[in-house]
Amino acid sequence: MALSKLERRQRIKRRIRKISVGTAARPRLSVFRSNKEIYAQLVDDNTGITLVSVSSRDKEIEAKGNKVEVAALVGKSIGEKAKSAGIETVAFDRNGYLYHGRVKSLAEAAREAGLKF
């Protein structure tokens, strides 16, 4: 029997999460993509604390343009907030989504803002 889209993503997510673990020195950059919005957060998995979070719903991000452009703004913002929090390297967690479109746009903007992964 074929997997549903959600079940397939959950399976990929578990496979990624086995490898990608965030620490205080190198947190995990987790991306969540809904149909309308995109969210990114830096997570320390050892303590279970979110260090920095940004979403397309935040006030400082003006949702102008298409969803890929908004995702780039979110990536730039998470990169800047991480730098101000003293974080330079992260482990990227695409959360089961393909590295394409909005996820790719967010990742590349975060790299341009100075994050290394």
C-alpha cells in the first residue's frame, strides 16, 4: 500500500533526525513549511530549547512578493538573529521536505547572512 504524502515526509524526517542532532555549540536549523507560511528555528536538542526562531508571520518580515521571496527574507532574518546570538555554524534540518523551492531559498539566504552548514 502506498504511503500518504504526510507519512512519507514523517519517514524521511525520522531518517534525517537520526543523523542531525543540535547542540548548544551547533544547533539544528529546523524548517517547517505550511501552505501559506514558513517557519525556521534554531534548536538545542540536548536541552530541548529553541534558541532563535523566525517566521513569515513576524512583524519585521513584510510579506511582499511570492512565497519563495518571503522564505528568503526569513532565511536572512534567522541568519542575522543567529549571528547576534553568537551562533555561526548550524546543522540544517529540512524536516522531510525536498531541498527545493522555499526550503532551498531559506537555506541559501541563511548562508548569505553568515550561517555555515
